[in-house]
Amino acid sequence: MQHACGTCGQPAVIIDRDTRSPWCLPCATDLFRTGDPVTDYLPLDGAEAYADLLARGTSSTLRFR
């Protein structure tokens, strides 16, 4: 079963476990860059690219510890 991104309708690569929202890679990347990454997610086809983004930890915002 193919899931569509809840924001733009593209094929989703992850599903947020907290909100049950599906996200495509561009929309999930936008969330990451604004400082609100999805960290608890169900991976779908293509999720490796999002996992790599999280692993690199590149964000335009400051990380809080």
C-alpha cells in the first residue's frame, strides 16, 4: 500500500509515529531544516535518505541539548 504525503500528495517515505502523518522526503526535509524533525517514524520505501539526513545532523537551526 502506497501512502501519500499529507502535505503535498507525493509518495511518503516515513510515517510520524506520534501524529500518524505520512511525509515525503522534501516535506520531511523541510521540517528538519526548520528545527522540527520527525525522529520517531515508521520507515517506508525511500526512508534511507531521511535516515541519512538525521545521521548527518545538518540543520539551519541550533541544536538544543
